[in-house]
Amino acid sequence: MSDVNLPSIKERLWHSMRADLSKFAPEIQDSQLLMCCTCGRLLPQEDFDLEHLVPQQALRADPVDVRTNPATPANVRAGNLLLCKKPLLYRNSPLYGNGCNSWKGRFYDKAITDIFTGKVNPDNRRARVNDTHITGCLALAYLAMVAEFGYAVALMQSGRLLREQFFNPRKFHKQLGTRYQIVLVGSPATDPEHQVWSKPFGFHFERGACIVNVRSYVITLPVSRDPRTPIAQHVKFVPSRFKLRPDFSTSFR
């Protein structure tokens, strides 16, 4: 059977992300818009691009047996999400001309690749982890959480903090505690049979935080609530653990 008419990964993400967002903003069902999970703008489909969460330059360094294995194509090893490509305006002035997709590529992909390829590791005194590597790890872990759990991650208070951190690649957000400014880096995986190739991200929730495993590093992210907890939508008085007040605020146009 021909797959000519099958929807692309971008199209499938567009529809699944819109369906997820409509749980928090039912009005978008009557529009053709989607919220970018980093800048927070509601934009049409043509303003989005497919983003490989694990950078493509890191994927090219994966073992040959992994890259040629049909069970672990690039999209599986990377994880995917839609990020906007529309120029970012702050207070009506240009901030960045290529949108959030390109912002991640410019400010974070090299730092992330340095970790995944072993260029930066605890045993290399001349190439140790710095703050830029840590903010890159935070950005990737946040996007991985959105890809896994949806807009519940982006729209809670902690999500707003991480969205703001995304646009501060060289320094930590003043509200980001020291617990979230530490990354544990291990050696790159080389075994073709390792599960990291088919499942690059892992998540463990505890004490108002999520411990995120991303290939060869571990980092902790703040979470206002467990995104797996059901959200009450038809109850007048909602217990706090079932309550979510979505935060759509953004500084960009």
C-alpha cells in the first residue's frame, strides 16, 4: 500500500498539539492557530517548523549501527515538536529574526551536542560544563517534557518560568533555584542495543520537580503540578491537585 497520502510528521504534530491545547483553550477549535510552547504566541501552521529536539549534528555522531537501523531513524532518536519560525518582536522592536526554532539552534544546539558527543565531560579539565551548557540542558529537558506531556507543562507557573529561561541562554532566571542549576553528565552511549536510541528521554516526578534523563545527562526541572494528574474541567470547587490556571502570557509579538 502506498504511503503517498499519509500525513507528514509535521502535520500529525500540528493536529495532535492543537487537540491538546484545546483542552485548555477551547476557543482555538474555531481557529487555525497553535501556541508556540516557548514564546507563547498563537500562530498559523505556516509559521511553524518541525524541530528535532536532539540536534541533528548530535544525531550524525551516533554509532553507524544505530543510524542504519530502521528501528531507530533520526526522528525516533531525536524526538520532535513544532516550534515557531516567525520573527520575534519585543516591545514592537525586532529581537530575533528567525523565531524560536532557530533560537534553539543558535543558542543551544552546540552546547547540547558537546555533551552528547563527549566533548564536554567531568573528566575533561579543559572542557568542563559551564552555565551555557546547563541552560541548554534545561531548554532541551523542558521541550522534551512538553513533547511527552503536552501543554499542561507549558501553561503552568513553572512552565512560564522555563519559557522565560529559554530566552536567557547565558544566565539563570532569578526565580530558578540552585536545585535546577545543576546537570549530571555521563559518558555518551555507544552500545547499539542501548535503549537510549529508541527512548532518549525519561521522566521521574518527586517533590515539586521532575528529574529528566536526556540521553547522557540528568537534570531537575521545577513543576507546579504533576502533568499526569487529571484536570477537573466541570467541577465548581476544584481540589488544588486537580486545578490548573493556564498562563498564556507572552512578551513577544
